[in-house]
Amino acid sequence: MDTKIYTAPHCTHCKRARKFLDMNKIQFTEVNVMEDEKGYREMVEKTHQSGVPVLELKNDIHVGFNQEIFAEVLGIKKRSLLSRLKGRLKPKEI
């Protein structure tokens, strides 16, 4: 699966998106648009905007981080996602 994520170091949503991909064992290529000018131009050309994170999955582009949309696009089953989250929460948080 070809997954690319455009990020910036200061972006908290980017950190959450990377963590989500890592937690679900999704291999991805990260492009730091603050350090990679070519990557920045590529992202703007594809999205017509400069906000991050941007998830590129094959020909689909998703701007911002929405856990449910990422899960759907990446084919992560809700049950699997919920069980991972429950395992990380304290009993009173469930």
C-alpha cells in the first residue's frame, strides 16, 4: 500500500496522524514540508492549499486528521480500532 503523509514539526494533528498510522502498523512515507521544498510544492499542487497533515493513499488525498476517515480509507475495522483504544485507556475512561 502506497501511503504518504505530509507533515510539519509544529503540527499536533500531524503527530496524532503519525501515531495513528504507527499504532495500526501502516507503513508510510513522511514528507516534512518545512524541510522538503519539493515535497511542499508537490503537496500544494495536489491539494491547492498548504495545511497539514495531508494523507495521500494511491490517488486519494485527505487534508487534516480525522481518525474515522483515516480508518475507513486504510481499511481498518472499527472493532480492531476500538479494541486498541480500549487497551490504552484506564477503566474509568471507557
